[in-house]
Amino acid sequence: MIVKIKKILNQTGFMRYLKNTSWLMGEKIIRLIVALSVGVLVTRYLGPEQFGILSYAQSFVAIFAAFSTLGLTDIVMRELIKSQDKKNELLGTSFILQTFGSLFIMICLTIAIIVNDNSPLTNKIIIILGLITFLNSFGVIGAFFNSTVNSRKIALPSLIGLIISSILKIILIFQEASLIYFVYLLAFDIAFLTFGQIWYYQREGFSIFQWKFSWSVAKELLKDSWPLVLSSIVISIYMKIDQVMIQEIMGNSAVGQYSAAVRLSEAWYFIPMIICSSLFPAIVNAKMKDHNLYMDRLQRLYDLMVILGYSIVIPVLLFSKWGINFLYGDAFALAAPVLNIHIWAGVFVFLGVANQKWFISENLQAYNILCLGFGMVANIVLNLVLIPKQGILGAAYATLISQFIASVLAPIFFNKTRESFFMMLKSIFLVNYLKLIFKR
């Protein structure tokens, strides 16, 4: 075993991907720690009602957020890996397309605000969060650094911004500041990350002023990304519609209770995103070299996702009631049973993130939309049925069932995707690990 480990560590490619993943993982772990400390203090300070308003506004904007990226992140990263000589055209074209996407979001939000009956404060928060999406267009720089396996340039400005904003949040709590100031800090986080990425990009000898827009590149990017846009919209709806529906049916306080549990449950979702994004170049390279190696890496990735999912679910189930009371206090007591249900959805989310990379590498994004569409429809219907009957627990059950449908079950209905269903099923039941145990 020691010899094998040394052999792996001596592989330049492996160490390169490991270091890249370590930077991203380290940044997210620190962000998680801050969320479980400063974030919890903010939640306790705001209380279920105010926290519910913030969570509702974030969920409302998140439903439209897919238009700010247009599903281009992974597509651009894939194209940069294949052809670095088109860097300026790829980044420039993607930036312009995403900027127009953010403009469309603002139009949609403005119309929604006019027709709804939300409070002026809620509408103000929605507008601020909508304007932040324009900064997301600079996320193409992150795609560039990921394509060159250099995620340190993304992690460092994110960490520095996180530290500054955390200190400011504590100051706001002591100053007994109103909710809107915490919203301003959300904008600060994104702005700091954006300027940090631009600074690193310029430091590498590049310039955003060299970016070029190309109609031909735009057509090619949109040709591949439109399924991802639709899938992102579907994901946004079935990930966030529950909080919007809870607010409409039960009010802001119920949203606050539910969101407190969901924040803890979804706090771990960065793990599959970081791992899969970092390993995506290796999967693409394997596909171009050897099919067996490609399939082996995919199966191992699915297995890893499930193991990580289970390793999070078990401790949460054991300590959920105590944890909610310790972190949020008695005011959020209703969040504990929600967490016990919602945390199981994470296993399917982990698998779904990995499977989405498979859809992209196989250029089967259209099937991904169909699978996610099944989950979205199931989630909306289940929320309509279960929330009036079981309250926020019903919303948690709706999320769990719909995540299983979208991430695992739906691929079985199509010939081209059925293979991924059986691979994920093997992972869920730990088939490969059981084989190793029985062999011993």
C-alpha cells in the first residue's frame, strides 16, 4: 500500500490535480466554518422572520439566476482545454453573452416586482441581488483558471473577501444594524471576488481588454450550452421553488425555519462541485485517450460521491436536534426535523453533480434537461400537495423525492443515458466496495 501511494504521489499529473483541488476545497471548507460561526450568528440575530425575508428574496432571484451564466462555465472550460489559442474570443464572447443574460434577469425581476404584493424591503433586496448577477459575467476568468488547473487564483481573493465581510458582519450585529446592511455585504463579497480575479488575470500577463466578441464563437457556445441553460433553470426552480411556495402559503417565519435547516443541509454541496469541476479536465482527457479508463474514472467518481454523501448524512442524523438548538437557539426548533429529511437529498445531489459532468462530456445535455424536468415537475406537484398538509416537513419530503427522480431515476427512461443509471445504482448500494470486502 505504501509503495502504491508513493507511486501515485510521484505522478506529476496526479499531484497537479490534487493541489488544484486542495485550493478549492480549502477555500470552501473555510467558508463552511465561517458559515457555521458568523453565518449562524447572523441567522440568530435576524430571527426567523427577517431571515425568512432574506431567504425568500435569495430564492426568488435564484430561480432566474441561470440566465446570468447561460450554462457557459463548463462549456468554456472544455473549449479552453481543447484550444488555448482561442482564449480571448472564448472569454470575451462568453462575457458579453452572460452580461446580456443578467440584463434579461433584471427585466424579469422588474416585471415580477410590479405584479407581486411583496413588501418594499423585500423588493429592494430582490433588486440588489439581481444587480449582483452582472458581476457573475466575470466568472469566465474562473473558468480560465480552472482550465489551466490553477484554482489558487480563484480561492485566494474569495478567502480574503470572506474574512473581511465576516468581520463586517460581526460589527453590524454589535451595532444592531438592519437587514439591508447584510444584503449590501452579500454584494461586497461578489464584488471583491470579481476584482480579485481580474487582478490575478492581469498579473498573469493577460488583459480583459484583449477579449473579443465573435458571432461564430457565440453560435457554437450557445449551440452546446442552451441545454445547460434550460437545465440550470430547471435546477433553480426545483431547488428554490420550495422556499417561494412556503412563503406564499405559510409566510416569512416558516421560510426562516425551513431555510435554517436547508442552509445546513446544502452547506456541503460545494464538495461535489469542487471535486467534479477539478477532475473534469482529467475525465475529458481520459475520454480522448481510452474508453475503459474513461468509464473507470466515472464509476470511481460516482462511488466517491456516494461515500462522501453517506459520511455527511450519518453524523447529521445523530446530532441534528442538538445541533440546531446549539447553533440557532430555541427560536428555530422546527428546523431540526426538516434537516433530518432534507439531508438525505444530498446523496442524490452529489451523484447528480457527477452525472451532469458525464452528460457534458458525452454532449447529451438535452437528456439532462429532460431528467431535471422530471424532478422539477415532481417537486412542484409534491410541494403543492404536501406543504398544505405537512407544512415545512412536506417541502423537505418533496425535495428528497424530486432529487432522487432527477438525479438517479430519470436516466433509466432513455437508451443513451441508461448506462449512467446503473452506474449510479451500483454506487448507491456500494457494490464495488462490497466486492472488495468479500474478496478479502
